[in-house]
Amino acid sequence: MRKSVVAAGLALSLVLGGALIANAQNGPAPRGAAAVDFARQLAADKEPGTWMSAGRTYDEQRYSPLTQINAANVKNLGLAWYGDVDTERGQEATPVVVDGVLYITTAWSHVKAYDARTGQKLWDYNPKVDPAVGQIACCDVVNRGVGVWKGKVYLGALDGRLIALDAKTGREVWSVQTGETGGSYTITQVPRLVKGMVIVGNGGAEYNVRGYVSAYDAETGKRKWRFYTVPGKPGDPTTPELERARKTWNGEFWKLGGGGTAWDTILYDPKTNLVYFGTGNGLSWSRELRSPGGGANLYVSSVIAVNADTGKYVWHYQHAPGEEWDYDVTNPLMTADLKIGGKVRHVLMQAPKTAFFYVWDAKTGKLLSAEKFAPANWAFRIDMKTGLPVENPAARYGVNKPAIVWPAPLGAHNWHPMSFSPRTGLVYIPVTENNSGWEQLPADKFKINPRTYNTGTIGASEGITRLYAQPGAPQRGNVRSYLQAWDPVKQKEVWRAANKDYGASGTMVTASDLVFSGDHTGFFSAYNARTGEKLWSAPVQAKVVAAPSTYMIGGEQYVAILVGARGLPTGVARTNPLSANNSRILVFKLGAKGQLPSQPVQAVATGGRTLDPPLMSGTNEQVIDGQGSYARVCAGCHGAAAIADKSIPDLRYSPTLRSFAEWDAIVIGGARAPKGMPSFKGILAAGESENIFHYVISEANKGKAAEEAARRR
């Protein structure tokens, strides 16, 4: 059995370049041609069996007109083929399928191409990103997919490169570095192809960067325009909109970079010829530290519309003026035609972190409606006269002034794709309910390090602990998650399907009124789009965070999903020899009988483990100092208080706790850099690695004592 397995009864692989796939505009295109141009992408609905961009169409509705798989027969879906993925960590890409080839990206910015019918791997591209870049990848070394255009496949790599590949061979055609010198820039988003241009933004607003969106010539890689989202330092080139923005900032904000990165959705609308994108948090998160005395800090936490041809400003809407809760609004955007007040309006829609569902006039940016789709206490409502949030003063925090705020930084809806059905008129949103405690770091303790978080906030303090201990205080952290069907006209929930385990997964909806989405318990499911009834579910042996796509070849409809996230679902063993989290591309069709491997390839503890750490040997001072260092550089991946959330390695169980030499070889020496754990040499001061080592041992012993006490009870 090869790494891509074909279910019984499937046709043999056709010779690459031999089979022909229908192209609505220009007749047949050779297999693997990736013959997408502006006219073909505009006419995507004439090729319902193709999924030629991450959102399928320019409106990014993630709606498929295909109906072969329907409510009556979805129970007969089976595994047609799968491919083992050789990277670990989060897998967030939506499969793109065009001219008979399925393209995905994986963690660490790898690109893979498969025969979409048989699963035969055609080529594999590794951009060889330096593992040290993982230190400045805010939220994992992920990638959300490729763009295709005129025989090329486009990748935004984690290290900030924009790369064009030959679609048939995977060979590099050109590569440009999009990050500005000295900035901790990364790219995890899908490059968007518009009118012969590749449009891409970046991440890094926790480190030291100034956000911007750029357009490059798709043929040559030459930059055509760039739009900055926040003002620069005095003397930098400027524009009228940046001068207006400068008046909303105070102090020497540019020394931090300002933030406002556009790290996820970029949407092109052919009806208005506008490009829309959302911007991220300010840098630092604490407004007082980045802009002493306050201010709206334009254009952080904003949706911005620019002219597609020139990149010139047209309009903006700021969701949270002066935001300081990590409320990125880079979350998915989509356009649609909705009947509102008896009139059909061409609108732009978004359900961002802030927990308000927004509907704007797509051309003018006029706010048409905004209501809460999930719990939020940072603002009571949106004032429709001014368009501004009516803020809750208690949500603003400061030095020795803690606050509990809903939603938490991960938001009510993060990057996970939502979808819209013009048949049902509903938007399908992966919702997470969560809250967090906030307190500002004193200014004299705020030190900038371009390779670690510079948020200027404290997530754990005596003051925050006291707030959560008060009567009526909420459960701290993550509360629940669910798939929600939302009516954007009536601005109300129609149904929800609860998730057993907390976590969001992307969605797709079809013309047969099926919504497809995965979950964190290791299942991929189909729901009735009108009622939320679960109609089909298949175990996938991995957590699912990405969104699926669907396509048709040879008269058969397929559904594809890339699976894998940090860690494994509870009770699931490792079956992928190449990936500890069972990362795979899975493709389903009606009547297929394929099976995933059932034999574990390695014993992976996923529950019921017993803590067995060494005895504590560090001093109290080392443990206390290690706690601070751990919170600064480790907690973002390995969990607060050294307790992982089942999606990441729990260091309390690590065998390296019995050997500081082995521990230090990983933390400082980079022994696990090829697996995604970069060296922290140059970030951790002398002795910090050892202090963290003793802190984790301390926490492991605390956990062991708690387990023993529980057993005695």
C-alpha cells in the first residue's frame, strides 16, 4: 500500500497530462494545467465540479452547487482515498481542485499535489522554512492554502516569502520576500489572485511589525501596490488616510510597529472592483503602552476597502476603536445579495472575534446591521447612528486594574471558514464561547523583544484571580463551542449543533442543503442545513480545524478534507507513520469502501496517563523565575501553568524531565527543530532554560500529588 491509498473499485490513475478536464471558457484543459484566469474564476459557477480557489468563488461563500450527495444518500459516503501528510502541528488548508488535480498546503508551508480522482501524489514542494521562524509564528506554523493562476500555484510561506510554483511539476518559478527588513513577519494566509495580481498580507502583530497588504504581478513577482494599515514613523512616505490615522495615535507608537496586520481573509468583489481585508490587533495589546492617553488607533481592528487596481483607500469600518483585547477582525469576509427591508442589497458580511455579526453595504461601507451572535461583554451593542460600539467601561483594564472580558483573544469566531447558502439564506459559523482575565503590565517592566510576544498584558495575577472568585463570575477560559446557523437578515440564530469537545472547525455548504464540518473529537460530519440534524459522520482519527471542499470528476462527486491539529483526539492512537497527529488528506464519495489504518504505529498516550516526574531538585528561586520565563515563551504552545489542553504536548509527562542535558539540547540546542520545536538560544538568557526545567518539574509534582489525592478519595 502506498502513502495514498485507493478504495476498491476506483479507476486506475490516468496518465498525467493525458486526461482532459472541461474548462467552461476555453474548452478542455490538460490535467494539471491550473488554467485559471480572471474570466474563468468569474465564471466559477459554470464549472460547479471545480473548486478553483479557497473560497470557490470570489464572494468566498464556500457554497457548492453540486447535489449528487444529498440528504437521502449522504449516509452512503465512504472513503475513496487518503494521503498521509508528513508534517505535524495544525493543518488548516482548504483543498483546491482544478483541472483534475487537488492541491493542499500543510504545516511548515509544504505544498502537495494529488490526482483528484485516484489520490496518486503528483509532486511535493518543501520551501525549507528555517525552524527558528516558528518562534515568531504567533499561533502555530500553519498555512491555509494555495492560489492558482495560469499554470502556476502560489504559496505564502511562513517566513514571509511569496512563491510561484509550476503547477505541473511543483518546481519554483519565482520567489519574493514580502516582509520588510527587521520585522518579525510571517504569512499563513491564502494568496488571492485578482486580475493578474497576487494579493497577500502578513502576520506578526505580537512582535514588532507594521501591517500592510501588497499586490504582486502574478507572472513576474514584481510588486504593484502596497497599502499600510497603520501610520509609520515621522518622515516615512504617507497618504491622506494615514495622516488621518496618525491623529488617532499618541506617543512614539511607531517604535513598536503599530501592528494591524492583515493575516487572513482578503476578498475581491467584481461588482465593486474593491478588495476588502480585515486588520489585526494593535501592538502592544495594551492601548496605554502603545498609545499613551488612548485614541482610536486607526486602522487596527478594522475592515478596509481599497481599489483593486491601485490599492487606494475607499472606505473603512473600525470594529473596536482603541481595541486592547486582541480583537483581530481578519476573520472570514463574504459578499452576498440579500433582501433587506424589501430591497436587494449587495452586502459584505463578517462574524469576527468581537462576537457581533456585521452587515455592510459592499460599495459604500455603510453599516446596515450588527448584532451579537455569541456572548460578549466588552460592548453592550452597536450604535447604528454612529456605527460605534457602546462600550462597557468595566472591560478596560490597567495597571492593578484587572478585568474579565468576553470573548477571549481567540474570539467568538476566529480564522475557521464560515459558509453561506443562497438557498437557505443562512451563514454557518463555527462559534466558540470564551473569556479571559486582563491586566496591564507596568510600563517600567515592558521590555521589547522582537522574537517574543510584546502584548504588555498580564494573563494571571492576584487581581484577576480575585475577580474570577467572586460570586457570579464566569467559568474561566473556554466554555463551549458549536456550529451555528445564523440568519444575516433577521440577525438571529436559527439552530446550533453542539460540539462534544471544545474547538472550532471550518464549514462548507452545498445546494443539496448539506453543511459539512469536522470537530475536535476526530469526526467529519454532514448536517441538514435547514435544521442542524446530523445526517452522517465518519471517524478521521485526527482533530479537524480546516474547511472541506467538494468537486466532481467522471460523474462522481467527491468531498475532501485536510485533517490534523495539535495533538490527537482523546482515545485515538497514532496510525500515520509520518505524523504524530495523524495529519492526512481524506477524500470521500458515495459507495466507497476505503478504510484508514487501524494498527497503531506507535504507542501514543492520549488519556489515562499517570504523572511520574523526578523529585524536585531546583531551588525555590529557580522555580519562581522559571514560572515567569515559561509564561513568557512557552505557555502560548504548551499551555498555562504547564498544563496542556490535549491538543499540544504536555511537558509534565516529558521523559526529558529526568535529564536536563536532554531538555537543554531541545530548548537551546534545537534538537527537535525539524519537528517544529525551534531553538530558543538568543531568546532565553543564561540559566532560563534550567529555571523552566525546574518549574515544569514542580508543576508535574503538584499534578502527581493531586492525582494521588484523588485516588485516595
